[in-house]
Amino acid sequence: MRIQHDALIVGAGGAGLWAAVELAKAGVDAAVLTKLYPTRSHTGAAQGGVCAALGNLEEDHWEWHMYDTIKGGDYLVDQDAAEILAREAIETVVELEHMGLPFNRTAEGKIDQRRFGGHTRNYGEGPVRRSCFAADRTGHMILQTLYQQAIKHGVKFYDEYHVVDLLSEGGDLGDGGRAAGVVAYRIADGSLHTIAAKAVMLATGGFGRMFRITSNAWSLTGDGVALAYRHGIPMQDMEFYQFHPTGIVGIGILLSEAARGEGGILLNGEGERFMERYAPTMKDLAPRDMVSRAIYQEVRAGRGIDGKDFVYLDVRHLGRKVIEEKLPDITDFVRVYQGIEPITEPIPIQPTAHYAMGGIPTDVLARVTRDAAGTVVPGLYAAGETACVSVHGANRLGTNSLVDLLVFGRRAGRQMIEDIKGVGMPSVADDVEEPARAEIEGLRGSTGQESVPRIREKLADVMMDNVGVFRDEAMLLAARTRVQELRARYTRVGVTDKGLVFNTDLLEARELGYLLDCAETTVASALARKESRGAHAREDYPERDDAQFLTHTLATRAVGGPRLTYKPVTITKFEPKPRVY
Amino acid sequence: MQVDLRILRYDPERDDKPHWEAYLVECDPKMDRVLDLLHRVKYEQDGSLTFRRSCAHGVCGSDAMLINGRNRLACKLRVEQLGRRRITVAPLPGLPVIKDLVVDMDGFFDKFKSVQPYLMNDDEVPASGRERLQSPEDRARYDDTTKCILCAACTSSCPSFWAQPAYIGPAAIVNAHRFIFDSRDGGGDERLEFLSDADGVWRCRTIFNCTDACPRGIHITQAILEVSSAIGGRRP
């Protein structure tokens, strides 16, 4: 079936929904396509809050937020983008309140704020109350509020459609072409649909499912990122993947940094508050990369709990009222999934794969760019975790994922409104669905003996063990070989379900293909970056090397593996300095 | 331990009607959730087993299903909590089945949308360019109903809904409650008028199935009663 819309957004998390609301409010014919129902999107799993320098409880300034973001990202952040992030955080949070978001309130009735990792007063003097929150379900409230607004403004939704290809005219997307729409697969009946659009936005979230222990939903398989890569768009800064320090042991479910923002602490097997040694000023509220490394180092030194590979998060001293009123959801998670009572017992935690700092390169107007010079791909936009603006650099600060998707989701919507003026509907050839059809029918009809779940497990194992919190050359070389082997095996996968109706077997096979692309670019980018910066910790190159590597990595698809080029970092206000907390 | 997992299967391309299939699945009853069992069947025994899931920790609302006769999220129920070796899993009752454990949610979402689930407020935003004020007490008034994840466990557990599918159902009322009792919302009368319709709140028979089913612990029956009282309070 052939459909057209002026603007088409792939993904219904916070970034996609806000863009859609902007477009619909302006009277633009906008549609959102999602492989889930919109309210299932992973924005809804964000817990602790969204930072904005409102200064409701103590002095705060957007310049401090900007600085924290840049230092948190180990100076790989584009500072023009960080400035926009910190400034527009304030107005987007206020706008969310006006849309109806039920923030917690201060006694005066203002939006309540709490401390969060790496967010400081006066350029690093100590923690500041900057995170605006709704209990520990802030992401849920953002997702609900934006979906409510999308309903109000009549956004058209294609629920449970899986994106299978990107369309362009005048050449491929990485080669001067203009975005022209997508091919989508309707999960309910297996039909293919071509949707032509003057503007296409990718907002498909991250790809945490390439790791064994992850906080990410099953759906986070890098669909948008991999499709852009397949069409010649480089992937930026893929070596920077964040491990959140406090995941539930074994299953990776996130326990919000808000637990430490409210005063929770980390303890090793000797009962020591070890973060005091690693970050004397910020202690347990140091940035996530540092805390995750500290946990690994404690475990390696034999100071895990009972010598095992985890430590404790302790919130007992906060008391029942704070725990149950300000951290109700994570309290529930701990009770349900660990059978532990956090009011009286410490909580076993270990780092969990959480967030991709890298992704599809964009400029500050959320337009996708395709080279080191920042050449814009006409008609193609990206925002949220899918994109790399780059406001997170080498390590994202807590809450800045939500700030990113709000600020740049809104910008994407506004930019699309401007850019489609005077643009005609792209012409899409009759046979554009054919490559996707051939791939899908090939998978459905395959007699291959390789198994999707087996390959996915092996991939998740090698990425976790060799491309995790600490890396070195030997580990990464082994990972590269392994990923190549898995890629070869993937060409021989078979699916059991041959049907058309709701074929999740087939869907997971396609998703694995996307994950393999993400893994391949991550490993290649990590191998080439011979330094340690933010979340990329090379044990063979333990120091940051600004002379060689104060630069963004671009990984472009090529025969025999990704081709790497580099792109300068934009520095405006803050020169790189040693990063201590 | 080995559990005897019985799943109600239905493939519209092959089956005339749903049928039970049995699977023996190894599990750690303390750690494994019902979702883990379903994954084990799908990845080790039969790749065609079909169910929805995404976040796998009880916040996205994808995997509500009928487990041992009660509506539960498969990702939020550990095997040991069920207290027995035989576990039955079926799709949510009262909704059209698409395949295996997947039901058609469109009608459910249409009812959600019908209560105009968005803030109605025509007042100018504060001239300061800042947030509207709301006291912590006013904020607490509707806190419970903001937790809804639209999983449909409540609505599809409701005998009134089974008997009368036109009934708007608990989930839609919960979402109306979230706005009716928000001090910032100006649409209360409109919403109450809508919910006083024949297929609105009066179909609730206070059976409490919805409250039992809610994976978020929302006091749903109480919320419905508060909406009913508010409608009653408007009428002389």
C-alpha cells in the first residue's frame, strides 16, 4: 500500500512525539510510525528526572549545566550544542508542565528538584538540585504527557509497523540524495507499505540489546541507526557506550541514580563507602563512567560483596518515607525482582549497559549530516538516543538523555515545519519496496540452520565481556573477529514461523541484523581510539590524549568493514582540562 | 525446577480455534519470571510462539496476559509467586485474539482516547514564563492514577466489560480521573458528562477485579467511585 505524509517520524518515544506535536500544532500533516504502541516506548522507563537550571531550591544557572555537561562528556561534547541543551532545558521543562506533566512540587508549588550525578553548582563546587522529577517515573510521565498532546493535536499513528528501509531520491542518503520516505512492515499482517514524505525523522532510540546485561527494552535494536548506516550515513562516536553503575545484579534492570541523588551510597564488601576514594568532592554522585569503573576496580581487588562481582547500593538511612515516596518504583523493582526490602537491607548492584552516546550525526537543528564537514542530508532528521548532536560526548550525565530528546525533538519538529515549505512530495519509484520484500521473503523462506537467539546471545556475550566498561587491544581484536563470524552465520539464519500474521520470529531476525551493524561499528571505532576518555576506558591506553583524539569518530559502511574518519569537536567556552570530581 | 507450562495457542493462518499446548521448562523459581519461561519456549522449543514484550520490568505495559486465571504482567511475576508447578498462560480475556498471546488493543486505545486524555486549560500561562503552581496536596490528589501504563489488565479482567463490551472500562476511567482531579484541568464537567453516559462509570459493579489486576497497584475501584461521586455531586 502506498501512503504519503508531509512529515514522517519513525519512533514514538519522547523525541519523536515532541516533534510530531510541534508539526501537528502547526497544521502539518504528520505521522508517527512505531513498532510498538507509543506508550511502550523506552522513554517511559526513565526514572530519576530531567535537569533544567530552574533554580527553584537553590541558585543555579544554565551556564553551570552547560559546563557540567561538557566536563561530564570528557570534553568530547560539541559546546554549541551543549549551550542549546542547557538553555532550552529550562523552557522545555516549563512547557511540559504547561502540557500537564505532573511534576513533584515544592512547598511553594513550584517544580521540585533534586541532586543528580555530575550536576554541580558553580563549576564543580558540589552537588546542586537541578533534576526536575515526578517521583522516580519521570520518563513515564514525559511519555504519557507527549502522547496525550499528540492525541489532542490529531497526530496520525501507525502502531506496530516495523521500519525496514529508508527511501531517497537523487542518490543514496550518504551520497547527496534527499530523504523520500520509508518502507514499513505491518506486524499485524505482514504487509509492506511505502510511505513517502517530504521530511523523515529517525527517533528509534538506542541499541542496548547488543549487550548481555542491559537496562534496555527488548525493542532497542538500533533500527534507525543501522538503516542510516546501510544507506551511507556515518555513525558517530559509537565507541562511547554508557554502563550505568546501578543495575539489578544478573538482569540489568535500572535502579535510578535518584537513589544516590536522595542520599543513597555505594558500599564494597568491607562496608566501605569507596567512592570517597575515587571522587572526593562528588563521591557517589560522580559521573556514571567513573562510578562504573570504580565498581569494577573494587570487584577486581576482591572487595566485591563476599568476593563476588557486585557491590551494595545502600538507602536504608534515608528512611521509609523518602524511600517509598520519592523512589517508589525502584523500591518495587527491588522487592519484586530481588526479593529484598530496601528499607532494611542493602541492594546488590552491578553496572548495566544503558545508553549510546553515539549514533546518527546531526547538527543543532536536528538535521542529519553525512561527513566531517557537516554536509546536511536534505529531508532527514534525527533526535534522541538515535542521534549524536553531540551533547553527551564521551559520557552522558544523568537526566541529560531526557533533556536531549526534549530539546532536540522539539527542534526537529520546528525545523521540519520550516524545511518542507515549498518542497514537493518526492517521487518514489514503483519498485522501491523490492529490496525489503526480497530480504523479508528470503528470511521467511530460509532453510538456514543458524538460530537467531543463539547468534544474539553470542553477540551479547562478546560485547559485554570484550567491549564493556574496560577494553584493550586484544579484547577488541577478538571481538572484531567474533562479530565478523556472527555476521557470516547470520546470513544462514532460519526462522520457524513462516506466517504473515504477527510474526515476531521474523521480526527478531531482522532486529538482529540491525544489532550486528551497531556492534560492528562500535568495535571498529573502539579499536582505533587509542586513549581513554569518558566511557571508553582502554587499559592499554589509560590516559586521555587530546593531541590525537579530541575528535569525533565517523564510521562509514564499506566493503570489508567500517571506514573510519574523524570530525572536529566544537569548542566555544570551555577548554579541555583534567577531569576530576 | 521444571514447570509444566500450558499455553493457549492460536494461529489464524493454521488453526480454526485456540488450543492448549504443554511445554516442560527448566527454571529457577526465585529468579525467573513468567516472561523468562515464554522466552525459553520461544528460543529453545518453538520459535513461532507469539507474545508482546518490551521493557521486561513492568513499566511499558506490553505483556499483560492471563496467568493461572488472573491478569498479570508476565515480566513482573516470578515463578515462585505462583506457588505451583503447573502454570497456565492465555491471552487477556474479552479482547479479540490476533495470534497466541497477542490481542487486538485498538479498541482499548480508542476508549482511552475517548475520554480526552490530555490537560484542558485555556488560561494564559504565567507571564513569568515559568511553571503553573500546584500545591503538593493538590498534586497528591491525582497521583495514584498517573501511574497507569495502559496494559489493559484491568479492563480485560472486568466482568461488566465482558458482558457489555461497549463499557468504557476501568483504564479509560482511571485516565479521566487523572485529569478530573488535577487542579490545573478545566475539563472536569465535560469529562464527567461523558462518563455519566450509559456505557460510562455506572456499569461498574465494584467487583474489584480491576484493582486486583493492576500491576501498578492503582486503587482503580476507588478511582471509579470517586468519579461516580463527582458526577453525583453535580446533580441536584
